[in-house]
Amino acid sequence: MAKVRVRYTDYFAQTIQRMREDGLLLVTQGGDGKPNVMTIGWGTMGSIWSRPVFIVLVRPSRHTYSRLEQASDFTVNVPPRDLAAAASYCGTVSGRDHDKFQEMHLTPIPSREVRPPILKECVVHYECRTLHRNDVVPETLAQAVREEAYPGGDFHRIYFGEIVAAYADEDAAQRLPK
């Protein structure tokens, strides 16, 4: 399936919906050149500093965190519904101990502008370069959110990635929810 360039806003609603349903697949690549995939369920897209951005949250305990700190580029890949099991798996096991690409039959292919690959089986792809990162500050976080999302600590680092390329399968509109 050919991947065609799209505006980063073209699949905004579908991207957010897929993130809320099964999660999106964040791909990073450390200094060793080995890619890693992790499911994300928290994030958003928008415009900050007059640039298109994808904001993702990653906990320091995650393997992905160390890879983002080594090489700050990343890709966000929107899986179709038939990859729900892969999204679930990639959110529950660590790339430190598993080859999630092989185990879930995910094919990393070269991206266009950044080092980490995209996932061939996904429908929409966002390539990002980190513009800024900051940590969630527990003291300034609403008490209810702190209690629900961080009962054991491990507060996220927030990565603001400039979207430098966005593209999708030619039939993406038919493969994603309306």
C-alpha cells in the first residue's frame, strides 16, 4: 500500500479516537540503532510555537524513556482496529526483554525524515523531532489526577515533538473510524 503525504490535521479525530480505544504505537531508536515500540494512550496533537506538534508522555521506568533520551526523534503510528492485540501487547511487555516487532509481526520500515522507523502495518504515521521536554511536577498536578494516574509515583516526562512529516495509506479513510 502506497503511503501518501497528508496534513497533520487530516486524521486528527481518528488518531485521537484510536489512541483512546487501543492506543497508538510510539517507535523510538536508541544510540545503538535498535528500534523499540511502545503503546501510548496519553498524548495529543496541536500547534505550539507556530509548529505542528505531537505531545507524548513516557514514564522514566519505561525502556522507551532511555531511548528517547539518547535520540529524541520518534514516530507515532496509528494502528487499524485489527492490530488491537498488538497494541495491547506492546503496552504490557518491555523491549528490554522482548522483540515486540517479531512477536507481534510488526514490520519497521524506514521513515522519511527521522531515524526511528514507522510501522508498515499502521495506517497513519507522524514523524517527530523533540523540541522540548519537561517532567510532570507532582506538586502542581491536580490531586485527583495524582491519585488516579500516579499512585506509585513514576511521573511522566512530556515530549513535545515537532511533526516534520505526516503520511497515510491511500485507503486510510476507509480503514479508520469516522
